[in-house]
Amino acid sequence: MEWIDEIILGLLDTYATSCPYELCTVLGIRLIKTEPSRIILLGNESTYIREYLGHETIFLRNTLTEKEELFFIRHELGHAILHPNLKNSYNKFLLNKHKIEKEANYFAFKLSNVDYDKTELEDMTLEQIASCVGIPHAALKQLANF
């Protein structure tokens, strides 16, 4: 995943920020919060669409906590930046969807620049760690299996 680390360093050098809201602004990606029941989300917390009414757009459930929202914006930014040939992040016909999701989760984790003390986390469960660092349990579990 060194290539993803290099992309993140390039973003930080170019835009001098790791704030997902600021990155969306400078990259011209719109953020739209919407009801969880909207079909555009297909039951997900968020989705990225490369071409929605002429704009790259990230849709987010309007019921996410602040930590969840930050993670999912970073995750969808990962799709936008790492997977330029992907039209949307929920494409069920992808041959290697698991790999693409893992890359987006890794991007989100690295962009969040989580600062943690390994000793402090030693006796915690994965769910407790996920809560501490603000990353969904399923995403952290996937990353732990790298």
C-alpha cells in the first residue's frame, strides 16, 4: 500500500491539508447529506458518484455522527482519487470489489492520521479500538487482516 501512502503525501504537499471537507472543495467534489432511505445510498452510509448532474459527488447519510461522517468522506475520497476509472463506489459488478474497498478504507485510515499509543490499545478489543480512533469496526477489521 506504499503507493497509497505516496498519494496521500502528494495531497498533503499540494494542498497543505488532510481535512476531507477542504480536500473535497479543492478537488471540486460536492458533498450532499441525505436521508438514509434515499435510493442513491442503496442502504450504505455513503457513496461516491463520479458524474452526478455534471459534478463528482459524495452522498452521505444525514444521520452519521461527526466521526463517522469524517471517515466516510475520507473513504469516498479514496475511491475518487485511487480509482479514477470507477464511475461509482457501489458498483456491484466490480470483479475485485473487496480489494477496492480495502484500498479506500486504508486511504481513509491513513488520511485521518490517527495518533495512538500501542501500549494503551494493547488490552482493547477491535471494537474498542475502532471507537477510540473513529473508524468503523468493519473497516478496521478489514485493515487488521492486511
